Amino acid sequence: MGTPVKVTVIGAGSVVFSLALVKDICLTDGLAGSHITFMDIHEGRLNAIYNLATRFGEDLGSDLTFGKTLNRQEALQDADFVVNTATVTDEYMMRAERELADARGYHYGRTGLPYSMTGNIQLMLSIAQDMERICPDAWIIQAGNPVFDGTTAVTRETGIKMVGLCHGHYGYLGIARTLGLDPAKITWQAPGLNHNIWLTDFFYEGQDAYPLIDKWIEEEAEKYWAETQETEAGIPTQMSPSAIHQYKMYGLMPIGDTPRRGGWWYHVDAETRIRWYGKPIGGGDTPVGRDRIIDGKEKKFADITKAAFDEKVRPVDLFGKEKSREQHVPIIDALVNDNEGQFQVNVRNEGALPGMPDDVAVEVPAVVNIKGIQPLRVPPLPKKIMLECIYPEWLQMERTLEAIKTCDRSMMLYNVLESHQTRSYDQAVEVMEKTFGLDHNRAMDAHFEYPTMLPEGLK
């Protein structure tokens, strides 16, 4: 016998993710009879996912039921799990911000200003506060960025049970594929902070597999980079020159989104990006790369919309009958049906990662069962990684949360002043104020104010 639950998806217009969630619940016997409520502020996308999910359930012979609403409070009624994938900005808004920043000397929009992320943190907090009133016993499963900042903020400011999830840890599979290893025979561990995790353990058939990485670097890397950068997909970031350089600097492989970030020296200009991420454009985190993502999303949404409303197109033919690799539904199943598993999660530290405060969210392995989400205590990361990668990101997160809490505009400005591309105080002020002045940032513009004691000429 299974346990039907009510799952609410906030930001359900992220159609591909929502469909993966639906498919996984349909294919999980222990969640038979569950109800999924979709909520989004975009009515067209909401209708598309509702129709698609209903027809997908029919294709799979599922007894799931579905609901839809534009009202968040209504969606939260009686929820057992709230999956939040919502964002206050879309790719078009972020492109406008990058173009604005680039015109003022900040290449690739790297101003250091966490404006879009700040709006998302405020959204996460408001959802959790609504849950405290409406469904206080429910879990929130955070699927949208920034997972690190948001999980820390919500678990500090509310009593809601929360876990943040991300795809990044699957980077170990990219290493395995490149080395020709069977993923089923790999034992791995990659703790840290979200988008800042490090492969501390990498075993293949019980043997340390790091020597296989070293052998690949010495004998095959150059040929691999030359060949893969000529393909449409380009060099996979997980095995890029940037990733290998970070490995050589720190002694551990950076995993997932970690090699996308690195230090500023990987992102100075187009030529630098090509050096570290390959021809022809320097990877996906470039203007051309982001435009390709937008084009791909538009095409995918057009295909999905057709499947939602065209009876001749069946969702199962587009999305198949195999479970996704997403952790959300297996974690729900483990919590309600005691189908125990080990997962990579973002939760309050509480001693799991040495060197970090208990009330900061960390990304670590955890055992999940009917008792809850129980993070495993991992060995300390190397001191160099803590000093140069972990602590700086923790401090930036703390500045962002304090800026939100105190409405201090000058703390937001500090992040821009710290950017390596800032050449003057006035340049930093201009890019921040122009960014806040964009239509989609009006709420943030109103939220932040300069301290009253700051002289007028220095604002």
C-alpha cells in the first residue's frame, strides 16, 4: 500500500521540470492516488502544464489527480510537499541585465551584483512564511536558485522543513563517461556549498580512481579538447581546461557547476573564455551561449505546447516511460513510505561539514527515510579550498542576506565594488542604479535604500 500525498508545484510553468516530476510520481507505486496542484502566475504556461500532465497521466494509466491555480495561497492548502521552482526573472530579463552591464565595462554581466538572486530569496521567504500559516507541517523542496542562499535564509527565518536540490553533483557521471567507467561501479562523495562542491572520494570497483583522472589528463586531455570543441555541444564543462586547472590548483576535482564559476581569471573576455572552456564561443556562459539556451527553451516550449493541446501528439511519445534522475520524488517516497535512500542534499549544516556554522546550508550526502533527512558528517575539505572557495562564498551570502534584511543599498553596492572589473566607484554606482532601474527590478529598487548617514555626494 502506498501513501497518497498532495504535492504543490510553485512556478509550474517551468514545464520540462514539472513534467519530469509528474512522470516520476506516476511511476512511483508508493505515491499512487496522489494529487498535484500546479501554480504559476503565467496562465498560458499553467494551462499547458495542466493539460500535458493530465494527458501524460492517462498515457501511463496513472490514478493521479491534478489541479491548477494562479493563487499561491490556494495552492498551499493541505499541501504535504511544496516544490518551488519559481523565479522572479526569466532569460530575457537576465539578458537585458547582462547587456546593460557589458556596455559599462562588465564583460558577461559579471558585476557581482546578486540582484536577480536577491529577488528569488525574497520569493522563497514569502512562500515559506505563507506555508507557516497554511501548511506548517509540509516540506518545501527548493528546486530553483539560489539554493545556497535561499535554504540558509528560509531555515533561519522560518520553522518550515526545507531541503534544497540541484543537478550539479551528477558531474561525477561526466567524469565516468569520459574515462570509460561504468557509473554503477563508482563510489563517490562531493561535499561543499551548492555550486561549490568538490570530489573528495572517487572509487572504481573499490580502488581509488583519481589516478585514472591523472592518466587521462597526461595522455588524452589535449586530444579530447581538440576533438570535442569541434562538435556542436563543445567541450563539456566538467572536463574542460578550467575544471582540470582547478583540480591542479586545489587537489580535488570541482564538480558540476563548480568549474563553470571558478575565479574571475577564467572569465575576463572572449579570448580568455575560449582558452578555458573551448572554441568557438567559450562555453555556455557567454552571450552566444545564453542566446542558444533561450532559443532551445523556446523550441522546447513550442513542442510541449503542441503536445498539450494536440490530441494527435501524445506526451508519452515525447517524454517516455522511464523515471528521470531527479531526486525530488524519491525523497518524497522515502519520507512518507520509508523507502530509504542516500541523496545529495542542501540542508542546515548542524555539524555535517566541518568549519561551517550550524545555521548555514551545506551540500552533503544524506540518508532519507521516514525519520527525515539525516545529513552525513563528512571529513573536512582541504584548508586551501575552505579559505579560497568556501569561506568567500559564505561571506558573500551573508552580505546578501543582511542587505535584504536591513534594506541597505550600500551593501548591494559593495558586491559591485568588489568585482575585478570595477575600475571606479562611479562606474559601480552607475551599473547598479541602471540595473535597479529596469522595469522588472522595480520591487528591488524600492526595497533597498542608502543609509541616511551616507553623504549625498557618495551615494
